[in-house]
Amino acid sequence: MPATPASVGAARRAVRALLTSWGTGEEVRDNAAIVTSELVTNAVTHSASERIACRLHSAAGRLRIEVEDQNRAAALPTPRRPDPDDQSGRGLLLVEALSRDWGVTGTHRSGRVVWAELAADADAAPSAAPHPDRPTPHSAEGRSAHGPLFPQP
């Protein structure tokens, strides 16, 4: 799809429709729609790509959302710590809160895939509270440089 703002809503609607056809529960569909929106928004906003692709896979109780861009950005996606009055910068915080894991991998082409895995069952979904066993997001280029997003007790 073209890397334009209109693709965010189109990807979100397509994911919701596909998950509905798979018989996925409402909470998982809602979480997947939010994660898709945030990943596609980041690709459109930060990758300088002309085209992006969004893919969905389901296996072994996990739902994997992948957004591939042309990797024209200077830096890896990293969660920000926005100020309370900032109008943006919370997308990857949402992805992390709703996902079991997320990261970045390269492709055999000159692109990059930002992915997130969610529980395919709402009962197994992570809570928004910090999870000490959750791995730090990672990429093919190595572990992300950011630390925990939430203060550790």
C-alpha cells in the first residue's frame, strides 16, 4: 500500500475484517487494530518509504503483525518518553503494552519489518502493567538501546 496517512485506516480495517473472519475475539481484534495503527503510522511517518506492506500471521496461540517498510529512516524504531502535553510519541508505548513481544528485523530486500506478537486469546493477553519477564524489544541489528519503559519496583 502507499505510505500515506490513508493507509493507516485501511490497514486497521483490513486487520479487523480478517480477524473477524477468523473468529477472533473482540478484545484481541481491538488490540490488534491499535497495534496495526501504531506500526503503520510509524512506517508512514518515520521511514521515508513510498510503499509499505502489512501482514498478519496466526500460529501457536500467537498473532503476529508485521509492517514492512523500505528502511529509509536513519534510526531504529524506539519508544519515546513524551511529556504529558506532547501530541504524539506514544505509539510504541501502546505496542509494548498490548504485545507479548515486538522488534525489528531486516529483509532480504532493502527493507525492514517492525513486528509485534499478541496473544491470540484474550485470557492470555498481557496487562498494561510492567512485566518483569517480558524481553526488551530487539532487532536484527541488536538489542534496542532503550531501557525499561516503566520503573522497576
